[in-house]
Amino acid sequence: MTRRPSKHLAPPRPLLSAYPRAAFKADGRWIVQTMPGARAAKRYLCPGCNHPIAPGTPHLVVWPEAPTPGSERAVDDRRHWHRLCWERRP
């Protein structure tokens, strides 16, 4: 039996939705991209409220402009947020 390679070793999948934009928060500059409901096929956990984002729910994908310590690429740190949770974040 052969094992599939870890998904964490593969390059990040492109987000084929609206163009990313920059957002400024208290802890720096972030890249924000809209994820339309039609492209949201998986369940995610919003880091703002710790509630799930159900498949088919429009939301935001957010990552820091620069990689965090221990990451080679900033996009490795991307997270899926409810729009309101992101807007309320300081």
C-alpha cells in the first residue's frame, strides 16, 4: 500500500476568487481575499470567534504580508475568517 504525500508538503492552492487587497490592523499589514460561497467547499474554523464556517458560506481568506517566524512563505499562515469577525478585529 502506498501512502499519499502529506498535503502540508504541497504548494498552497491558488485562491481563484477576487483579487487580494491589503488591510492594515494593529499588528501590521495583511492580505485579504474574498472566498465566494460557490468556491468554499470545506469547513473552516474562524480564528476570530472559533465557530465553524460551513461549506458554501462566503468568507475571507487572510494572511500576513510577511512570513511569521518559522514559516517560509506568508501564504502558509493563511486563515479563513467570517467577514464580520475580520472587520471587528482591531
